[in-house]
Amino acid sequence: DAGVIQSPRHEVTEMGQEVTLRCKPISGHNSLFWYRQTMMRGLELLIYFNNNVPIDDSGMPEDRFSAKMPNASFSTLKIQPSEPRDSAVYFCASSLNSGANVLTFGAGSRLTVL
Amino acid sequence: EDQVTQSPEALRLQEGESSSLNCSYTVSGLRGLFWYRQDPGKGPEFLFTLYSAGEEKEKERLKATLTKKESFLHITAPKPEDSATYLCAVESGNTPLVFGKGTRLSVIA
């Protein structure tokens, strides 16, 4: 298996632009997680899905952020409009289920908003 | 609210100089404590899961231990390739992993 695949690896955009980050989880994994990593706050959970259904989005910073999982093999995280404080590395991870199981992380998408 | 505190923030060791990283946690109903390793520009990579106080797990030069309040990651005779950020995370109830901010380890030859 190729692991969790994220794209793009790097994104530089200007304030106010829409940003879409993409994730392909490991085949057979039924839980998917979006985390954000910054030096100041470390890894923070944004949202997670079980069987394509959003379970908890309380970590999403504000309405500018949205996430979807239209099928078991694809998820997106969208920021519209983007702001400089959104600059961070965004990680997608998947697991077999959401209970005490190992998360496998993608390589991350580094977002810079100018 | 689950909380995880890791110390020190950064640690610099000479090759062969053994040491320990600390992870203190506050959770209601621990389901598992996880250690991950993260190399620059990459996602965290799983090392260990510990489920109950007194449990220990080993992998090469690393050994993880767990008490009711904290976990230690012991590094014996480290090598430069052990340089990385080590992340601790806890899972409780039905909530996903909550991570600490990590310890940046540098091992100098």
C-alpha cells in the first residue's frame, strides 16, 4: 500500500484565496482525521470521520474551514477565504477504526498564506 | 479535557549518551498512550502503544514505560539517526488522539 497520500505537498497562496487540500486514506481504513501542526500549538485535531460521516468538527477553527468525505477513498479540507494565520502544515491520517488504533499519517501539506 | 505535556522541549545528546523523554498526561479513562517519531518534512510515524500502568515496550534503542500519570521514552546509547521529534499522544473515551508538542532530540556524533 502506498500509505496515506496528500496533495499538494506545498501551497503558497495570497490572503483571501480559496485553498483545497486533498487526502487519500489507506484502503480498508474506515476512520480519517485532519490535523494541523504549528510550532506554537503542536498537532491539533480539526475534524474526523468514521465511515465517511463527520463525527466531531469541534476543532475546526471557524466557518472558513470545511471538510468533506464523499467516499471511502477521498477527503478534502477547504479554507475559504484563507488568512495568513492559517499558515501551517496540515496532516491527514487514517486508521482501521477510531478506538485506540494506530493512526497512519500522510506526509502533510505545507500551506503558506501571504 | 485531555492534556498532554512533554518535557524537555529540546534535548541534545552525544552519541552513546542515554537519556529519557517525559510525557505527563491528564485524561478521563485512558484507552491508550502512543509514541510517534516525526522526521523533518514528514508525518508522524508510529512507535508504540501502551494500554495500562506498568506496561513496557521496546524497539531497538527505545523503551517506553507507563505509569498512571506519565510515560517515559528511554533512549539507550543513541545514534545520530535517532535525531527526530518524539510525540506523545493519548486516547480516552471516544475521542481521537490528543498530542503533546513533542521533544526535539538531537544526537551529535
